[in-house]
Amino acid sequence: MKLARDRMYWRLFLFSSLLLAGTSAQGGQTQFICTSVPKDMDICSATVRNSVPPAAAADDDLKTTVLQLRETVLQQKETIINQKETIRELTSKLSRCESQIGGGAEPGGGGDARGGRRKDPAGGSKNTMGDHVSRGPSDTLTQLAQTLQSLKQRLENLEQFSRSNSSGQASSLKDLLQTKIDELERQVLSRVNSVEEGRQPALLRNQTAQRGRVETTLTSMHQRITDLEKGQRENRPLDKFQLTFPLRTNYMYAKVKKSLPEMYAFTVCMWLKSNASPGVGTPFSYAVPGQANELVLIEWGNNPMELLVNDKVAKLPFIINDGKWHHICVTWTTRDGVWEAFQDGVMRGSGENLAPYHPIKPQGLLILGQEQDTYGGGFDATQAFVGDLANFHMWDRKLSVGEIYNLSTCSSKAQVGNVFSWLETSLDVYGGASKWTFEACRQLN
């Protein structure tokens, strides 16, 4: 009986405790929970365990989840930073590649080297390399056609201008035409180089017809320019002209019609204007059968200007590639091979033992603007003269210092050459070299 009462009291105590806990937890709303308890379990400890709120356990799980998520976010953030750095590096490399590709695709950017043989004035030959710029055949043809169309329009304007102005227009015609001719020649040379290299046979075959039309137009335009030049020649004396060689080519030159006699002395004088570098090229060359360098004046590469007589060399102290007109003369006598060099009326140098006791052979060919590697040919573009040449005269004797000074100052006492005198009728011009009105004294003043 006593044991039964004790159990009843304990159950009442437990019921009261649960009732109080439920009231405080729910803010006055009572909830009764019945739990079976083994008879050998400590009721107090069970009561304490069962009294832990479910919300507290949920908070612990939430905190654990939050910590795990935070760690995951940090890892992902570090991964994103690494990926951004990789993207930045790849973007930089891509930009460099694009810039290189863009620079390589620039028109005219490609260069091809062609080997050539240059005749050494001292004898023998040496290897040279001449760089040239080439364009793709399609781009070159398109640009060349545009240039030709523009030049045709400008020529039509020039013809109208020439008809309406009967005099005093030579200088403006020269400047306008020469600029366009220079541009056209550069385009033609570039295109010819591309065609000669010939990397796309099928494309080149398709362009054959267009090339023929372009060359036909070019020939027609040269004829029209020649007609304009004829109009100028009608109004000027035969000796008041200059030859212009605008480009280094192996086809622009002038040939003296008459041959030279045998000479035991000579004087050669001329006016030159050039800013070519390196070297102004070859103002004149005289060749005879069996000796291409019988008499040559040449400045090529980084060498000073040289006078060659029978392939023997004298170095001349001329400095003329400053874009200004200069009067130069060279004299020579077979006795002891004595030579003298004058620039602008002043002796700049002299020497001896230049092919002594060798007479200049007759019946040769005198060429202006090119160096002859063979009799009448073998022209090398690297040795071609670039610039303007006028008043070329030759004597079969040594002129005095006073006579040379008179020539350089346009004195009325100046004499013309007795072997060759500067006249338009004495020359044949080839390859697009042009003639323009020139008066030395007016140009200097």
C-alpha cells in the first residue's frame, strides 16, 4: 500500500513539473505531453533531457550549416579570383596577337629580297641585296586602277589648263604631272614585283585581262604627257631643258646620238640636283666594245663619288645629295693621268696616275642616268641616277679654272662643249625619263 502511494506522488510531481514547463514555454498556452518512462529509469534525469526545447537543437544544426556554407563561399570566391587572373592574362595575349596580325596585314607591309650582281668599279663584282615592297595582286590592281583613274582626270584638267594658258605654265605642269607619275611608277613597280613572284597562278590568270587594260591606259597616258611636253618645247630654246629621273629603275635613261672621238684629255661639266640616299647613282657612263667602264661618273652605296677611266678609279670629294642644284666638272689628261674635280666653280680635289697614257677610245656609247655593265646595257637599278640633270657638256681638252668658273656662274663668256653640246635634238630619252624647261641662272636666283 505504501509503495503504491509513493508511485502516485511521483507521478503527480512529474505532471506538475511538465505543466509548469509547458506554461512558461508557450506564453500561457498549456500543452500536455505523456511520455512512458521505464520503471528503473531516473525520472529527474529523463525530465531534464526531455525539457530541452526543440528550437535549440534546430539552432545548432543551422549554425553548422551556416559555417559550412561560409567555407564553401570562401572557396568559390578564391576560385573566381584565380579565374579572373587567368582571363586577364589570356585577354592580354589575345590583344598582342591581334596587334601583330593587324600590323602584318597592312598594305605594302610585306617585303621580299631579291639578290643581284653589282659591278664593282674597281673590277670584278660584288653581291648586293635590294629590298622592295610588294603588295598582294588584288590590292595592287585595285589601287593601281584608282590611281590611273585619278591621273586621267588630272591630265584632262591639265590639258584644259594648258589650252587656256599659253605661256608661263611649265613649272606648275611639271610639279603636278611629276607627282602623279612618281606615284604611278611606284604602284606599277610594286605590282610587277608581285606578279613576278607569282604565288597564286589561278588568280594571276584571272587578272591578265585587267593587267592588259592597265598597261594600255598607261601607254595612252604617256603619249598624252608627251604631247603636253611637245607643246612646251615649241616655246623654249633647244638647250633650256633638264632631264628628270624620278625613280631608281633599270629602264629610265637618255642616250647620246653621236659617238665620241678618241681623246687624250677631256673635261665634262653638268648641273645636278638630287637628294637620293645612299648615293645619287650614275650621272653618265661611256662604254666601248670590250670595256664597259671606259669613262664613268658614279656614286653608289656609301662610297664617295668616283671617276672611272678604263676601269681605274679616282675618288672625288663631291657632296651634292642635298636637294640643291650644283655645278660639277671633272678634267683629265692622259699624261700622268692627272685629274681635277670642281664643285660650284671651286676646285675640291686633284690627283694623278688615273689610267695614265691611256687614250679614251672612240666609237662608244654615252648613256645618261645608267651605269653600263655591258656595251649599251646591263643596267642595275641600284646604280641608276635619281634626280635632275642639265647642261651636260664635254670637251676634248682640259678647261682652265677661269673657264670652269664662268660655266658655274652662267657667265656670258661660258663656252659649250666641242665634243658634246647640250641640245634636245642630241638625245633620245627612254623609260619615262622626262624633259622640263630649265635655265640654270634663273634656278639659282
